[in-house]
Amino acid sequence: MILFVAILAFPMLQGRWLAAPMSDQYASAYAVHEWQAEQWRASGHLPLWNPMIMGGLPYIAPVTHGDVLYPTSFLRWFLSADKVTDLGFVLHYILAGLFTFLFLRRLQISWVGSVVGGLAYQLSGIIISYARPGHDGKLFVSTMLPLACLALLAALRDKRAWGYPLLAVAVALCLLSPHVQTTYYLLIATALFALYLTFGEQASERLAPRLGRLGIVLAAVIAGFGVAMPQILPFVEYIPHSPRAVAYSGAFENAASYGVPWDHVPGFLIAGFTGESETYWGSNPLKLHSEYLGLPVIALAILGLSRGASPERRRLLWWMGGICVLFLLIALGQATPFYKLWWSVMPYVRKTRAPGMVFFVVSFCTALFAAFGAERLERRDGATHVRVWLIAAGVIALLGISGAFGHLAEAMAAPERVQQAQALGPTIRVSTVVGAIALFAIALLASAYHRGSATLRVFALGLPLLVGADLWRDGRRFWLYSGPPNETLYREDAIVTRLRGEPKPFRVLDLNVYPENVLMAHGIQQVLGYQGNELRYYDELLGGRPGTQNGGRYLLTSTKLWDLLAVRFLLISDTVRVPGYHKVLGPVETAAGSRGYVYEADTAPPYARVVPAALKLEDDSLVPPTLADPRMTGYDRVVLLPPRAPVNPPPLRSLPAPSASRARVTAWDAGKITVELEPPAHDSSYVLIAENWYLDWRVTVDGKPGRVLRGDHALLTIPVAPGARRLELRYDSRSFARGKRIALVTLLLVIASFIVPPAWQRVRPRA
């Protein structure tokens, strides 16, 4: 379970970082996690508010900040974020194989079969390629699948009390990963396996005790949710305020995007058939992963599924085969009519996309079948299959050498991608031949073992090594490394030095000088950045979700909106005349390898301002275009409130003059803002702050609790009475605090469930 992962991870010993351009870790996750670690060390607790990107947003609730509460994240207290990421990948790859091995052994599969099955899952294309896009959350959940199945097997079939708390731990870790979509499908797969263990196996036991154990399993799953409540409760509370509050982009086609199209299916057998990144010719927009199951693994799986098993094992094979087919149909997405039905009837599926990610369940089932096949070979069974493998390997090798599979790729490619398919032809040819050689070598080994010319020791060593080597040669393409972050993308350059030296708070509008969240790692606030589940009100204020078609149109066409968002600095890649801004630095070659110029506002826009009046609009959707309208005379005279705001401002007959009071930010940190009004406002007014509103902001005005509103569609707005002098705002998530209390109690119960039953068993005989 360690060998092939250790080979892939060897560059880490040289200080390399498992991340490359187009990886989620490279320009996004590292910055988020390093900033989290710095905040944690400085304050002694995890940050709950992230003010660095997208106008500010909750840190834990959106779940797309990554593994904030996952156990390995706490290593960032004393290790850099890149080292923790590397360690997390290596550890979970090893555990994925080990847990699968233990599950198979508990199914009473032989040692050889269990090792082959563990490698077949651990190194399967969908799992081993998580390293390329940096999808550690998917890896964490995929690692928990065999652990959850092991727990179910122990609890339901073997009647072991430790299976229940182990299942709770597995579920909790999935939820804390926190990859919601893969966890959703893991729960479905394990629920089907639990039903098999309860109703599918032949048993003389009465139904009542079996249902009782199934009920305890449900309680264990609920306990897993309880342990993860610090993540779940804030997330559930956040859903109505996220861009995914409605169906994913509102269309079936978007929800079904990034499934496994038919042109990927030959890639189950031929590594790299569709290519990836620049060489990809398939029908998805982008591909950074693999669905390679392995030609030897599929051959072993077919042997495992063929006749010869006991009736009990046949039932298991039929049931797991059904699970495999179900998840294959889901993974194929709109390639078959089935996904339309699934999308229509299953809850929450409309809010997701990329059904191809469920292929990890298909890989797990295939690994199980391959383990059965390896066990049959060990019993010197399947001689006919071995002879077929020898012939099939020769035929496949000949077809590969002739370029038949390369021509198949050209025929399947869309017209605009035929050139990529043609360029990939030699790679497909080599990959096909190598796969055929691996199958031929396994067939020779099995044949020699069956004839008695190879010992069991040789067979037990050779079969896993050959299976692992074939999968490793595909997986190594996805383990791409970069230099240490502080020496490459995240090193300090002249622009970073200049911006870090400016007193906070202010915001920077970066127009593609630095990728995604790089500035966040340096503690520099951005108007944009990348998050994936930011507050939807902010997206709407900018004129659509940034990064999508026509996204951010108000931000890019209305420089007046920059004043509302406190944009003091503008980063652009060339000189240009920007009204209200002047160049202060550049050209600079940035750490990202780009050229950058820094423009500063002629007059620093206020981060907080006193507005004398408010106006409710009947339709909340009218607020963003109104604010971006060139005829808008200024944001310091009236603040626009949503129709359901819990205040009733007096009607406006004309725009009032700007307030004589000025708001000055005297203290600012993540989730903490202090504002002083100089002089105090003479009349009732509103303090508008260039920080996003959310439910958990609290304010005191001169020491007394105040009210926090959402004004100008997305921003913090606090009504103040005449004479108010000082506002203290603090972000305090009550749902997170409530979740911690639930988690503590549940965790104690789970730990007790590990300890009490064995202790009771030791005490009871004496009694």
C-alpha cells in the first residue's frame, strides 16, 4: 500500500510541492490555508470571517474554503500549508489502499486478493489523478468509502460493537472533508451495502435483531453528522445566501456537465485515451483526471464475476454489481437517459454538477471484483480465462501497434479537436501496447503458477506488483510538482511589498495580474479572487458571478462602483488612462511571471461612510443596476435597502445633502471592525461599510446593541441615532458555536462506544 505512493511522492523529500498550474491548490487553496494558519497563530482560534476575497464572506459556512475542520488541517499550526497538503495526499492514498485491504480481508478474501483489490482501488485512475486538480476533499471521502464498508461489515454481519462508532467516525470525516457531493454519493452507496448485509445475505436469524442492528447503524450515521455539526450547521444556514440557492445555473445541461461521455469509455481500458489538459480531445470542456481502471484489473474483475463462486458470494457479487451499474449510469450523466430521471427525483442533485466524480464508487466495486478474481487465480482456478488473456493481450497489442485506437480517437473527436486527437495518436499507441504487455505478463505469471513452475510466494509477490505497476504508470502523469510556494508563485515582489506597507483597510481590484487568491496569502484584500461559493448578493452587486459569461459587468463598466467597494488600488498589466486613478508603480515583473502596474485612487475611497437617508426599493433586483447607473450621484446621500428590511425609513421627496459626519475606521481585523463618527451625526443616519453583510454580524453602538442591515444590496449597514459616536462590529457565528457543543457531546458518546462494550464484555462473565 506504500510502495507506489512513496515512489510518486519522492519529490516531496526534495522540497517540491504537489501542485501545478490549474490545480486548486496552486493559486487558490494554498493562499486560503496559509492565511488561515497565520490568523490562527495570531489570535489563538480559527477565523470565522474571511475579509480577503470577494468583499468578505464566512470562512467555515461555504465549505469551499477547504478542509478547515478536517483533522489534518490542524497541522498548519506548526507546518506550512504546502507541507500539510502534501502530507494529506500521501497519507490518504496509503489509507485508501489499507482500508480496502482490511475490508476485503474481513470479507474473507485471501491475502493476495486483498492486496490486489487494495492496489486496484488506491491506484485507480479516478483516485490517483485527484493529485492533478488538487482535489484533496474528494480523496478524503474516497478514502472513507472502504472504511465505512468495513464498519458496516463488522456491525451488521459480524455483530461487532466497534463497527458502529467506526462508521460514525467515517461519516464525520466525510462531512468534515468537506466535499458535500462525494459524501452524498458515499452515503447512498453505503446505504445500499447496509441493505444487502441486512436483507441480501442468507441468514437463519430472525428479522427483528437484523432490523435492530440496522437501526443502530442509522444512529451511528446520525452520530457522524453530530460530530460534524460545527461544519454542517453553518453550511445549512448559508445555503439560502449562496449562488447555489437555486438549481445549479437552473438547467439540466449544467447540472449534467462534466459527466463521463462515451468518448471517455475506451479510457477505462487504455490509459490516456482522451488525453488531459492541453492534449484533451474529448467532449468535456476540460479534463485533468483519469477513469483508467486498468486492463489487468478489468480482466481480473471479469474472472471474479464469472461462475465458480459460492452461493453466498454470488449474492454479494450480484448486489455489488448492481451498485456498480447504478453509479456507472450516474457517472455517465447525460450520455444516457437515466441521469435525467435521477436528476428529477433525487433531492439536492439539481444543486450539483459533474456527476462523473461518482466514478470512485465504480472503481471500488471493480477493485472488489478484481480481488475475487485474484483469489480464484490463487486457488488455481480460471485457466480458461488465463488462455483468453494471452490471446487478448496479443490482439490488443497488434491493434495498438497498427494505430487502430488512435484512429478511433480521431473518429470520436469533435471536428475542432481532431488535431489534438491526431497528435495524441503515438501516445495512445504506446499506452495500448504497455497495457497489453501488463496483461500478458499477468497471464504468463498465472499460467506458470497453475502449472507449478512458479511458487505461491512468487505469485503472491508478482501479481500485486504487476497490477500496481500498470496503474502507477498511468497515475504518475497526474503527480505534477512545483517549487516551494515562497520561492515561486508566492514570493514577495515589488507590488506585494508596496501593498503590504499600506495601512488597512482598503481593497485591490486585480485585473489578472495575479492569479486567483495569491494576494490573500500576503494579507492583501481583493475585490475579486476565487471562492466558488461566495455570497450571492455580492455577485449580483458586481453584475453577475465573476468568471462566468458577462459576469462582473457592473464592476468592469462602472468605476463609480469601485468607490462603493473601497477600491484604492488597481492592478493592470499595461498602462492605460483610468479616470480617478494615477500610476504609482510599474512595470513590475511579478512572482506570477506577469507584468504589472499599480494605480492608486486620486482620493482614497472611504471604507465606511455616514449616509443620511435610506430608501426601500420594491424589487431587490433593481438595486445593483441602480447603483451602477452612471446617473447615480453618489453613495453618501442615500443607501438602498431590500424590501424586507426591518426598518421603515421616511419617504424621500428629494436627495438630502451629504452628512457632515465622517466615519473613520479605527480598528480592523478579520471579523472585527471599529468605526468612530466625527463629529457625531445630528440626525438619524446609516453607517455604510464596504464589507459584505451576513447573518452573524453583531454591532454595538456606544456600547448598546444595534441592528445590522444589508444595504446597497450586499454591504454592512448600521442605523444610528443622533449623537452616536462609536460602532463596534464583530462576526460571531452562533451556528458554529452551537455545532461545537453538539459535536463535543456526540464525540464523547462515540468514544464511549469504542470503550464501553469491550469493558462490559470483560466484566460480565465475572458477574
